[in-house]
Amino acid sequence: MEVVDWIGTLGVGFILLGFLLRRSKQYGVGTLPYQLINLFGAAILIWYAWATETWPFLLLNVVWLADALRALTKKVYT
């Protein structure tokens, strides 16, 4: 596996970690750790999608990142 693939795997790991923590009810959707995990995962996957020229995957993760940023902004300002 090349370095770019390891970085992509790290991004997927963050997203899956958030999913598993949510499913185990350790973190709710509105919690700061959950949203930060999603933010980091999506940011890494945006880079990965750009590096591998996987445009649909890039779009998906831009939306994922935007949602995490929206939730974090809402959490900070409310």
C-alpha cells in the first residue's frame, strides 16, 4: 500500500470510529468529540479524494465536512 492509501485509511478510520462511538451510545450526534472526529475524518478524506481524483468521493466528504462544521459552529455559539 502506498502512503496515499494509508492516509485515506486513516480518514476512513476516523469516520468509522465516530460511527462506532455513536452506535455504542458513548457519544451523541451533538457532542463535541463526535463532531471533531467527523471533521478530521472528512478533511483527511477530502485530501485523499483530491489526490486520487475521485470526484464523487470528494463531493461526499465536502458535504460531510460542511455538516460537521455547521454542528460545531452551532455548538460553540449556542
